[in-house]
Amino acid sequence: MDIGIMVEGQNGLDWPRWKNIVAAVEDLGFYGLYRSDHFTNNSAPDKDSLELWVSLTWLACNTRRIQFGPLVTPLSFRSPVFTARMASAIDDLSGGRLTLGLGAGWQEREHLIYGFDLLDIGSRFDRFEEGLRLIQLLFDNDESFTFEGTFFQANGAILLPRPGRIGGPPILIGGNGIKRTFPLAAQFAREWNSIFLGPEKFLDLNNKMDKYLRSRGRLPKSLTRSMMTGLRFARTHEELEIKLAEGNQSAIDLIKKGIIVAAGDEIKLQLLELEKAGLQRIMLQWLDLDDLNGLAELAKIVF
């Protein structure tokens, strides 16, 4: 199973922290580095938050190995045309290492503060599906085309230069929803990213995704299965207890939420259970942006 790191960019991410984390993930052997695309958090206080696409451009130019991308970038923030253009360019710049994680948007506070229209849940997913269609057309079409949608339009559009990878960078769609996420992942994505699930719940949802894909004539193996989940990790049980106490957190409550709680080698067993359930790739949420020593300890154990 591929093991990557995910950071919450709105939790104080600045250039020194980003450069340090990128270098650490590249050097320590992790599969990839992924980050959220938020302007701020769901509640105050507001903290530093590097703009997603600018930070990924720097990463593309300053790494040679790791995969990377947004988990996920909302189509409520930017026109799908801009998203497609930036994603294609950064993927080419990196030599084909970007995964384009896309989402509908969800956080009300940042949309209200910065003047973005989140829409009601139904319209939001309608807009998301329409944006996915437009991005796919831009990636796939070598000739200009016209697109007439409810939310987006294009008249004689073509993406130039053409993406280096045929079909553009692979699209990832995240979420656990059977009603809207499954159909969109089955139609547009090459990777489905579930969130915060233990092995049993992931296995159940994974099997349902297999059945859904088969019912629509798509081979289950054509869709990569990944998951972004929380992590509370330390070298020893004593250090882990201290960390949990500092955050006023209960290991039992965290595990119920699908978060991995582990000391030392315990994490290998937990990752193995997820792999047995069919998980191919995991993005471990690393909340302490300054804890590079902890990241190095994690790498020593899992690799």
C-alpha cells in the first residue's frame, strides 16, 4: 500500500513550513504529499494558509519523486477552466506527478467570508458534475468545442498547450457518499478517495463501489482506492498518552471516528488491516506542521 502524507494548509501553513515538509516527505520515502484547499478554518482563529496552486507549483519545481495534489480543490472557488489549465501545466512541470483531487465545496464560513457562492447541497453537486464535464472535455479534446451548461459555458474552447499526459492528470474524487460521490467517481475519476474509515467500514463501502462499477460496465480494478484519514502517532505508549492528553482526546473516541491511533509498530498492523480490506493508498493527516522529527520516526517504522 502506498503511504502518503496530507497536511491541512489552512492550519498555519507558510513558506518555511511548506518547504520543510516537502523536503522531508521527498527524502523520507513517502509516496506523496497532499494538502487541503481552504482559505481558512470552519471556526476562528484564522491562521496562515498558502494558496494551493502556488504552493504546488513550488513543489513541482523542487522535487523529483513524490506524487502530489489537492485533497481536494473545490469547484466553488475557481472556474473549472482555470482549474484545468493550472492542473495541466503543473502536471507537465512535474513530469506527470499531479493527481487532480476535485470536490464540490463544503465549508460555509470561508465561502461567506470571501464571497463565494456555496449553493444548497443539490445545486452544489449539480455544479460540481457540470464542472467535471467541462474539465474532462478540456483534457480530452484536441479540437475546440462549445459547452452550454447551467453554471459554466465555453465557446470554441481548447486547452493549449495540450496536456503532456493523454487525458490530462488523473482525476480523484473524494467522499463516502453512495448517492452522489459514487456516480461521479465511476464516471470521471481514476481514483476514489474515501475519508476517515476503519477497516470494516472501508471494506463494506469498497465492496459497494465494486458492485456499482460492475453495474455500469466498468472494471473495479480501473479505479484506484485511496483514503485520507487522521493520525495520532508516537514512538511509545507513554508519548502517545501525553499527546492525547494535551489535546484532551480519547483514543477510543478517535478510533470510532476512523482516525488511526498508534504507538510504534502498532501502526503497521493497522495499515495492514486496511490493505487487506482493499485499500491501495493512504494519505495520513499530519496536523503538527513543525513536527518533522515525528514524521521521520513514522517513516522509520512504516518503510
